Amino acid sequence: MGAFENKRSFFSIDNLSWVINQIIQNNIEPGIYNMADDESISTNRLIQLISESQNKKARIWKISPKFIRIVARFGDMLFLPLNSERLKKLTESYVVSNTKIKKALGIDKMPVSAEDGLRCTFRRMRE
């Protein structure tokens, strides 16, 4: 589904442990905070990063979104694994803002970038 452009927020374990440490060490105002890396990553970029971590070439097919939507409508009628609801979940963006937690911590950016955090995760998964 390479023709769809969507973005997703991720939160690396390194950033998570850093934020928890900062919350423990500092007097952070209680509240609800969205936790996320600073950058959101497209699904196509995520596939590229996974492929790079496995020393393989990414295979991203750019099939027409219109054609895929038609196939998904058939999936609705025939109860196939690809239907309109699943297509929406696969192709929509889900980006959250980490501005509130960064403001509470008094920082401009998280210590680890989203791509570096994902690379580290993939490296740890191979071990």
C-alpha cells in the first residue's frame, strides 16, 4: 500500500526511560501527557527501516489507492480480510503531540530521534 501516505507516532524505549527518569527526579505537574518521539514516521519509511535492519531491499508496491478501495468494498460484501474498516486503519495517520510533556520537562526535543529509536528496537529484536 505504498501509494498511501500516512504518518504514525512512535515512542522509543530510550525516550520512555529518559522521561520516566526526569519525572522521578523533577517535580513535574501531575496530568495526562502524550508520549511520543518528536518525528512521526510514514508507513513506507517504517518498512524501509525494517528492511535496512535486515539488510534487505524494501519492496513497496504503489498500487492505485482507488483500486485498493474497490477491492476493500468487495471485502465488505464477501467478508474478506481486507475490508473498508481495515483499510482505513492501515492507511490513516495517527500522530500525537508531545509538546505538553516537553514543556513540563523544559526541553525542546527528545534525546533520541524516532528513526534512531526504531533502528535500536530492530537491532535489539535481532539479538
